[in-house]
Amino acid sequence: MNPIAAEILSIIRPKYQHFPWLVETTQLSAHLYRASPHVDRLVIISHGFNEDQTLQGMAIDYITALLNAGLSVLTYDFAGFGKSDAELVSLASGVADLKAIIDHAQKQLTCSAIGLFGHSFGGAASLACYSNAIAAIVTIGGVTGAMPFPMDRIFLPDQWTEFKEKGYANEYRTYGTRPNILVSPHILQQMTELNQKTLLSRIDCPVLLIHGDAEAEERALYNLSKQGLPYLGSTASLHCIAGADHNFRGFTQQVNQLLVPWFMRYLTLS
């Protein structure tokens, strides 16, 4: 099946942040790739921070592999990214987005089994959105607990001024469909204060955590996941792909060799 043949979806959720220039609902841009006319088993892909649903061109590799295995796929842009409505970006808003996507999959697509697959920021949102409706979760470079991001180096002096004067800052981009995103000053605080035990111990489905070892940030995330693995129970698994950095560019085949069997095993039809 050609993964380019996607259905364009527009999914609405109540607005998380309220500002005078924003309406009271947020429209999320999404694409549905059907493996069969009726969507029985669905994998929802959540992108990382400063990406969109294309995962910088790598999503197509994951979509193709999942479709070839008979699994339908839904990709979407978090609010503030890609073609979704503008909104202040934070972990809390990302979780609200994914919950709306899951709700749509349950009510409109009537899926029998739903799996979540998230990269980095999207991995943290996927873990936070676990409910009884979720059959399995896979993350790549996922944030699984408090991560000491160097806020003074991530944001520029002009952005700190914007935080103080406007309550948000512009993050300008050189790729993708959106030239800038509006960043909440709370996003890094939410990531640095993420309680690993609270996040992971409530999850009662098989979880596969995939990391690389090619850069310091990704090695730190791997070690963080190693610490949190006991909270996830006996069906959880942790893998490190040698040579992969945080984006996993050039390593999508190795990811798929882990990703596809995991969902094939645990997304069972009721």
C-alpha cells in the first residue's frame, strides 16, 4: 500500500491556553493511513519538539513499515507546530492534543486496538496519555522523567525578554511548514520537574523504550530510562541502537525492526 495515500483529518479540541487573538478551540492537522478499509489496529505517531508530523522526513519510513505489517497509522501536528492551529507549546498542551487524537480514534474510527509511538517530546506525551484504551507504547529518544535541560543555553537573551514581556517566546525555524512556534516559559520547567515514578508506574501495558548512544543528550535519556524501567513492570523493554543520535536519522530500519514486531505482538484484536 502506498503510504502517500492519506486521509486528511481536522480534529478539534478545547483550547488549552487562552489569549485574545486565539479562538476557544484548537484545530489539529492529522493524516490517517489505512492498512484496510476498517481501521482495526491503529498506531498514533507523536512528533518531537520543534518537529512536525513528518519527523523531518523520517515518518514515511515508519508509516510504510507499519502499513506493510497491516497496521493503520495516524500522524498529527501538535498545536503550535506544522499545520495545526497556533498555541503556546508546553508538555501539558501536548498531552491535551494527544488525548483529543485518542478520543477521535476511539469514537470516530472505532479501533479495536490502539498503540502510541512517540519521539522525544512526543514520547513523554505518549507515556503521559496512557489509559485502558492503549494496548502498547513505543518511544524513541523519549523523555521518561526529569531531565536537567540547560535553560540558559536553550533560550537566547531576546527570548527571555519575550517571556517577561509577553508571557511567551518565539522559536524561529529554518525548515518545515511553520516559520516559528510560540513557546511557553513553562515547558522546560515541566520537563525538568517530570516525576518519573508518577509518570511510569501508572502504565499497565507493554512499553518499549528505544535510545541511541551517539550524543550526550541521548545517552542521558537512555540512562534516565534505565532508571525508570522497574516502574514499568515485566512487559517493558529497553533497547539502545549503537550509533544513533537523538533524531535517529539513518537508523529508521533498525527502529522498525523493534517497533513493528512490538505492535504486531501487542495490538491484538478484541
